[in-house]
Amino acid sequence: MLTLAELERDDKKIVEKFDVRVKDERYSKMLQTRKNLPAWNMKKDILNTINQSQVVVVSGETGCGKSTQVPQFILDEWISNYSKDSRHIEIVCTQPRRISAIGVAERVADERIENVGNTVGYQIRLESKVSSSTRLTFCTTGILLRRLEGEPTLPNVTHIIVDEVHERSEER
């Protein structure tokens, strides 16, 4: 586990690298693609609701951007406000299946013009692509439950997103 000073150092590096990346033409093109998703039109409402409520349910059509955009909205808001509010952020987003966790992580990393394992990573049984600079981790529900067994308060985790909640049952 990293110390607070190490987390702050990594957070600052993440913000600095992102500030350089947003000037990349590839990022601009990908951002335009993101803006065409229906979720983008709800960005302010989603962020306001998340900031005002402890539990939020986001519902939308398949392909509207719930899985890929909502975690990025949170991450992007943190990055854009980092100079005013340098609090640490760590987002965990559960997926119902291992292949979903990998696929969504790869998609989000592509949208951010980075490799999986940097700011965006995934953790599934027997495989992990996370680093000290990962701030958005996609994982299976089982991985989150195991983390909770070892760290019941998840001290560094600021947001937990349970994606595809309708695919969950009491037996899983």
C-alpha cells in the first residue's frame, strides 16, 4: 500500500500527463466520438447527482455510454479540478464477467489514448493490469468482494460503480 505522499506524487503525475495528452490530435478525435454518445448530454446532471448523493442509479439504453463514460466523467472532473482540490481519487467499476472487465477497460484506455495498466486498468481472477497510477479499475464483483474482505473500508476507494446491476442475483 502506498503512503499518502506517494499517492499525491502519482496523482500529480497523472494530471500532468493528461494535460499533455489532451493536446494530442488523437485525443481530440476520440473526445468528439465520446461527445456523440447520449450519456455525454447528461454529463453535468450525472456528476451533480453523484456529488450530492451517496448512491445513484444510472439507467439508459444499451450503447449510450453508461459503462464507459460515467467512470470517465468522474475521473475527468477530478483531473480538471485537481489544482483547486488535490484530493485523491480511486474508482472501482465492477463488471459481471471477466471478459467485460477486460473489454471495457481496454475501450476506456483507448478513449484516453493510453495503455491499459496506466490510469485505467483491470483486475480479474489470475490476471491484473493495474499500477500505482491506476485510478479507474474495472474488475469482477468477486474481486471487489475479496478486496472488501482484506480492507473492509477500502480506504483509498472514493467511488464504486456496480455496472450491469440487473445481471446480478443473490447467488452470485
